[in-house]
Amino acid sequence: MAELMTIRWSKNGITMIDQTKLPSGLDYIHITDIRHLWDAIKALKVRGAPALGAAAALGVYLGIKDSKAKTFDAFAKDVEKVIRYLGSSRPTARNLFWGLERMRDIAFRFKDKPIPVIKEKLFAEAQKVIEEDRSVCRKIGEYGAKLIKNNDTILTVCNTGILATIDYGTALGVIYRAHEDGKNIKVFACETRPLLQGARLTAWELDRKGIDVTLICDNMAATVMKNGNISKVLAGADRIAANGDTANKIGTYSLAVLCRYHKIPFYIAAPVSTFDLSIKTGKGIPIEERPHSEVKELFFKEPMASARVKVFNPAFDVTDHTLIAGIITERGIIKPPY
């Protein structure tokens, strides 16, 4: 799967895998304006914290490359407009805002340069974000693989692999590196309701990689743990507070609580760019709520509940740092106390 790249710049626009079409088809979409990019982010055609960081960086360049501004003040207004717009797409993933802020910093760093030069610097920075992610994820895999023993069985949630990054992965990157090191490992993938990223994306990736994967419904995790089938749990992160509290796909917190009861190590794998040190604890992390249709209608031939029934559909939950055995980053493994 080395040939796969989740998102890249090509043909004067952004080319990305349409993750809503998987696993039935590996389709690419080409985006040439930021309105379509906003829609793609909101609809989860591109998702995963690091991939959203790349989408943000490329998106800023896409939004300003045709700017007619003649002065930096006018150009800065165009940049800010694009950043505000893309930032309104999804609130929780830190990397989206990290990518936007990084591009803003570049624009202001070169404010004394001609506008065409600033545009060139922004494009170069977006490409740098992509190349850095490729390196960072492999370092995460290298550090994390040291935690994996031969014949381990690992449980994971959502998708933290190639599709969530540029071309490797965070939590799945750890699994890929352990597999590359010759370790015999098995994986249980939670389906991850309601959007089924575990079933549609993670199982698809692992199968293509030749890694033994078993798909389970989310509510089967406790039984699998009780039966002694799980050595450790690996999850990704969308935002990590200063104390180590971690927001990730809904259902992650449940797994961490189950791990504590069953005495199974629970690890988070994420790049340093996912940390938000401006937020002291998980209570300050904004949690995105998504449409009720994802729970009642998506993937079903007909609605599974009455139109009158209310739906609570948070996209993420927050795992308390006290439940996390370690956070695997490209700089090493952070262990308690955080």
C-alpha cells in the first residue's frame, strides 16, 4: 500500500481519497475551490487528525493562490477569510487548526516580501506539512512498535492508519511497524458506530496489509477482553489537553474504562501537533455533534427509528489521562504523570 497517499496537491488542486466510498471503491476526488474542500471535510471524505492538518495547509494555499491583493494588508485579509472559513468545518481536531495557524504564521513571517513570493512560501509550507507527516508517523511507529510483543493481539478503534494521515498512520502505524519487524500480531477492530470507520477503513487497510484482522461490533469489546484475547489497546487522538486528557472518536473512553477493569494497557498514538497546551484539561475540548441521520439512517435501507425520536450524536469523547498507560509520539513515549 506504499503507493497510497490520502491527500496531495496535483493538477492545480487537491486530490484526495474519498473515504466515504470505501471499502466498495477506491475513488479519488479533485478539489479546486475551498467550498468543495469545506464540504469534503464536513462529510468526512477526508478525516483523521494528521490528514486534516494537511487538508488545512493545502486548503489555505488553494484559497489564496488566485488572490488579486496588491498589498500585504489586503492579502492578509484574504488569508484570514480562508482560515476562518475552513476552521468552521469541524471543531474538535486540533491538527486542522494547527495547519491553519501554521499557514498564517508563514504569511506574516514573509509579510515584507512581494505577494507572489508569499504565495510560493505558503505552497512550500503546505508541502512541508505533508512530508513531515510521512516522517512523523514512521517515528511514532518506531517508538510504538517497541511496546508490541510477538503474538500480541491488539484492539483498536476508528481509523488511525494511512487514511487518517498521509500514507502510514499513528496507532495503525505502530501495528504496521511491528508487522514490518516480523512480529506475529493479530488485531481486533471495533466497527466504530455510527460511521463505521473501523469496519470500512481500518479492516480494509489491515486486510490489504496482510495483517490478521477480526472485526467486532463496539459492544463486543468487553467480552473479547474478558475472554483474555487482548494484549493491549491502541487508539489515536484528535486533541490532547495539557494534562494528557485525550479526545478521540466516540467509544474510545469506553475502551479505556474497560481496559482499567481488565488490567489491559491502553495507549494513545498521536503526533506532537495534536497536543493543545492552551487547554488545561479535557473539559475544555470542544466536542463536535453530528447529524441525527448518521445514527438513524446512514447505511440502512430505511430509517431505524421514528422521525420523532431524538438523537444524541457526539463525534468524540474524552479519555481521562489517568486511564492512559502512555502517549506514543514522534519524540518518544510519554508516560504518567503527564
